[in-house]
Amino acid sequence: MAIMMNEVVPGVAWLSISFANLYLVGKPGEPWMLVDTGLPGHAQGIRAEAERRFGAGQKPAAIVLTHGHYDHAGSALELANFWDSPIYVHKLELPFVTGKSVYPPADPTVGGFMSVLSRFSGPYGIDLGDRVRELPANGEIEGISGWRWYPTPGHSPGHVSLFHKDDATLLAGDAFLTVNLDSLLAILTKKKRISYPTTPFTCDWPSARRSVELLASLEPRTVACGHGIPMSGPRVADELHAFAKNFSPPKRGRYTVQPARTDENGIVELPPPVHDSWPARAAGVGIGVLVRAATSVVRK
């Protein structure tokens, strides 16, 4: 699958792989970091783009994961092993990327296009082994100047976002998106719009709202997320403020009232699952189609 690279702002290159984004942060000739690593199986293509931008043999000072979901951490271990680079995550994300725990299960009952797909995903965790490091508590990133990380939980327990104050550039991961993944039409047209984090995989909606409010307070001029096309301009901060003000959880779903509880060891407590009527409806439709087809054959 082809990898598309574009410049977001000077010093930030955007790679789009399938429906997920990752970012090469830094200018050629200076230390750089990779923020997220996309889906599994794309390490070679990512390395090629990194060499094209920074030169052969120029490895990153750090690989930073906004969180460990498969579409953000899928190629992390292969890249870290090749470059001999550390992988940094928030301490509350550690159990999910070191094999201690799987993530809270997806919630297909929230509705929307991604909810349909989430019904086919099982419990997910990843083990990145001894490559993983905890992000420094002071908000800095070792070897990279000008960037700070902020805890933005909600979509995942240890989700983080990164901000560069000098040019007000925000790498938001999945704290919010610039495409509405609940709409297949929006996905196909790639319409830019500040939107909710991927709904079936968000396990703490109250925290998700507080995280968006925090990011809005930074007054970003450019926002680049884990999904969707980056957005820049004088209206971005106003749009993000409006989104934060009107942020509300889905009307139904497992985590809308009670979030998943986690700690440094992983899952502590989960709210009970909400009844999912979709499989029965889908089965009913399928049986109906088969009956009509069989009836048609008999009549012939």
C-alpha cells in the first residue's frame, strides 16, 4: 500500500497509511522523532520515507506513541528494533503495550460506521518488550526541544497529545479527529471536520471531554490527528473551542455513563456490556434473503 507524505508545517511531515496517520517531527539535520507508527506491516515504507526526509542512517531520537491501539502502534516494534530506538508512552498506557493487559473491549452499541467494524475486533493488547519507556513526568521529550506532551485520556487510559508552542501545532492523536469516522460518506470524501474520537474504542467519555477542553485551551493554529486531514488557519482554535463546549458522549453505549477503570496494571473494573441487537437483526435479514432466494429457486 502506498504511503503519502505531506508537510503539515515546517518541521512536521504527515504520513498517511490507509486510514491512519503518523508524523515525522523535526527538520533535516536536526534530531527528530516519530509520532505513532500506523498499522502493522508498514515499517519498511516508513523507514524509506524517513530516509528520504532525514538521510540514510538518521534514526529518530524517540518513537512516541499517543496510545497503543493497533493502528497507532502496529509497526512500532519493528521500527524500534531496526533503529535501536526507545518507544515512549504514558505510564497508564504501559500495561497495554507490555503484554500485562488487553484494552477495554470495544463498544459496538454506540452506533455509527466504525461500530459495525468493531464487532469483528477481539480483545487487543501488544507487547513491545524492553523497547518501551515511560514518558518523562516533566512533559518534555528526551532529545527533542520545543515539544511538550500532555495527558489526554479518554480514548485510551494513557493517551497523550503533543504541542509545539512556538507555532501552535498540536498533534492530537485520537483525543479528537479531523474526520467523522461515524460516517462512511465522511470517510470516503475525507471531509475535514473536528470530530469525536473513534467512538466504539473510547472507554472513558468524561475524561475524553476534559481532554478536548485542555487541548482547546492551548489555542492551536494547526491540528493534526490520528485520522483525517490536518487543519490549519485562524479559525481552528475557535472551531476546537466550539467543539469542546458542545462535547457530549453518545446517547447510548457501554462507557457513556460509567467509564472503564484502569491503573498501572491494566483493567480494574468494566461496566456491564449493553445488549447489542445488531447481530440478531443482521441474522434475521440474512435468513430472510436466503428464504426468498430458496423460494425463488423452488418456483423456477
